[in-house]
Amino acid sequence: MACLTAEAVITRLGLEPLGGEGGFYRRVHVSHHTIDTSALGRHSLPMLPLSSVIYYLVTPESISGLHWLAGEEVWTFILGDQLQQLVLFPDGTGETRVLGNLLELGSSAVSVVPAGCWQGTRLKASDGEYGYALCSTVMSPAFDNTDFRMGDIGLTELYPDFSDEIRRFLN
């Protein structure tokens, strides 16, 4: 069975380049319900929609660069090649995860990135069968640009055990 190209998926789903972070996305849902974020302690706005959902596509040339989010983000793998995800926790620890449909090889179809973590996601290999990976992500509370920061080389000082990985995930 022939697989769709990245360009075909981008066109069919109406994805657009995501400035700053990288990758291609389209917001597909924003909750009509709101949540008081004051008790959560990390958010810039006092009220936000309860959640938001996007399609997100990664290519070898356009990764999800290392970034910080105030809210929790749940990634669900849909289609394509395996992904490598770096998650850096507020306590100075971190881990590398593999998202994909090759469960027998240790991939997971879902990755939960807790609120307040740094994260970056890229294709595990640049020469995969598809040449891209398509996921959906759910943010709770909903994504708001005021609660987003791009990472920089300074993170290597905060996470010295992950300095090589951090460099690979900087845009």
C-alpha cells in the first residue's frame, strides 16, 4: 500500500507551518468550557478554555523545537515514522521517549508531557518509510501563546546530563 507524502497530508488536513516551534499544525477544537487557571499557578491568563486539540506533523526538516508549556500536553501518534521526544522535568531530570505504532519495539502511541516541562519532538530516523509523522495533541488548559517559551542553549547548564540531546532539539 502506498503511503501519503507529507505534502499530501499537509494539504488534505489544511496544516500550516508553526512559526517558532516548527512542524505543521491545524487547531481542530477548542473547548467551549473554561477553567479558572489561578489555582494552577503557571498560567498568564486567569481563565482559559478547558482544552484544545491540534493535528501536528513533523518532518526531518521541521521538528518540534525544544519549548516549555504551562499546561499539560498529551500526544497521540496517528501515522508515519517513529518519533523521538525529549522531556525535561522541572527537578532537573529528563527522559527520551519513542512515539509510534511499533509497540513490539518499545514505541508508545501516547505520551503525556506534564505541565511546566521542556519538550521537543523529532523523527527518530531521517530515512523512515514515510518521511514524516502525524500526531494529535491535546492541551489542558487550552494552548495560549502567553504560556509558551522556546528553549535556548542555556538549558544545557540546567540539564547538563542532556546537553547533547538539547542541542539536537534547538531550532
